[in-house]
Amino acid sequence: MLHVVTGAAGFIGSRLLAALNREGITEILAVDNLENADKVPNLAGCEIEDYLDKREFLARLEAGQFDGSVEAILHQGACSDTMATDGRYVMDNNYRYSRALLDWCQEEEVPLVYASSAAVYGAGAAGFREERACEAPLNVYGYSKFLFDQHVRRTLPGSTAQIVGLRYFNVYGPNEAHKGRMASVAFHAWQQLAAEGRVKLFVGSGGFGDGEQRRDFIYVDDVVRVNLHFLEHRERSGIFNCGTGRAQTFNELAAAVINAARGTRALAAELAAQQLIEYVPFPPRLAARYQSFTEADLAQLRAAGYDGEFMDVAQGVAAYVQERLQA
């Protein structure tokens, strides 16, 4: 029986593949769109049964060629560009494609664990709880995730198999280089430090000082562990936040990157005084779409039985930098 991972060559998908391999699972169908071949190295160290382009996979799925042969689908594939302007593409890729997978999974009674996003909360003015009152996406990416979550909510009462949506907060870690400008702040901080000898952060916004905006930064392997938890507990369904429950500043993250690279323990204020952190203005097109604060409410995740610990920024960035240095 196949474990299907969509977005398999991508950031989270490839780390999920590696984790499945560590569990002894190699009968895996990797599904992705490799028009961007830069992410192929993410697959190189993984053992899989087969690879299919995402369009061919859906066509073959709907033609009945996988009926009775799939153990579970871990759906990580999406257009994750929060600045995307082609709404038709984003909605087709993130919403319609996901609906087709869900419909098939329900017909075949196959578990579906899929990637949602904290982008559904928009500016987060009403908080970050998994409920309609908190949801106000600011862009078409967030809206595509929100709309699919709404469809899942309508499906859950009569569902025939497990459905789990995980609202990822700010994920960072290895295997994200291909994402370009959409890679994490930690990745860009590392790149800037290597190229320019300093890290650039935005000036203050949303009532926060320079670099003091706060996000819930979660290390990719912690995200993977949450996915595997639900794969192991198929009696549990729902939509859950997937963050640390801990908002930390961009200053803290930048300091963690610099300290991990230099072997120091300096505070952000000291690093700014040394011109190792520089504060720059927002690009005009980003200013109105920026989340100055995010923090996952983990009450639902904990109630569903997940009791794992999450790395803080200092721990996660240290692991990230160490893996990059060993690459």
C-alpha cells in the first residue's frame, strides 16, 4: 500500500519523506511539479517507490488507477507565494486540486493529512484560534487555504475517513533554498550574513519597534512530527494550528542566526550596535499585507493528544545552521 506525499520535492514534503524512511516506510509515491528543477536535490537522499507529476497523478487517481492501493495521502503541495497575483492559478492549485483529493479520499476511505496555513488569520486581530471568527485572509493564498478549510468543515460531520488540516505558522529549516523570496526569514538571514556580513530586518510596524515584530517560528522537523502523529492516530480528525505557541521577535531570530554562525551569545541590541543587524523600510507592496504578530493557539492540538515539545528559535536555528554547515 502506497503512502502518497504531494509536494514531495518541496521543503516540508521532502523532510516528511525522510521521516517516513526513518520509520521504515519506502513504498511511497512522490508527487510534485518539477518545472522548477532546483528542488530535485531534496529527493536525492530519499527512498521512494515512484514519482508522478501532480497533473498526471490527479488524472490517474480520478481514472481509478489507484483505487485500493493507497494507505494515506499527505498533501503538502501548494502554491505558497503570499505575493502571488494570479488568483486563478492559486485557486486551481490550492483549492480545486485539494478538493479533488479530498473527494477521492472520502470515496476510497483513505486518510488525508493536508497543509493549511496561518495565512487564513490575516492580521490576526481576532486571535489565532481554529474558528471562523478569527479568520480574515489578506491575500489569495490565504483565501485559497481558508476556502478549502471551510469545505473540510462541511465534510467532517459525515466523513468516511480521517481528515486533518494543519495550519502551519512560520516554518523554517533545511531544504527550503528553492523557495527563493518565499523562503523563511532564517534562510534569508543566513544568506545575507554570508553575502554581506549583516542581517536585514524591517523597521517597526503594527505598534512594534524595529525588528520587534513577533512571529510563531516553527522548525520544519517539529512540523513533520505533528504530521506523523496524526498518521499514527487515524481516529483523530479536524483542523489544528501547527506552531510552537510561542511568539518570538525577528530580532531574536536574527541574533540566533548570527550567534550560531559565529559561535557567540550576543543579544540583538549588541549586534545592531555592531552593525550586524540593519533595519530597512518595507517594500510598498508588502506593507499592507504584513503580519506583525502571529502566535498559534495550541489548545485544539493538545486536546487531540499531541504532547510533543517544540524547539524555540535558538534551538531550531542552531539545528538549521549545523545542518547547513555539514551539507
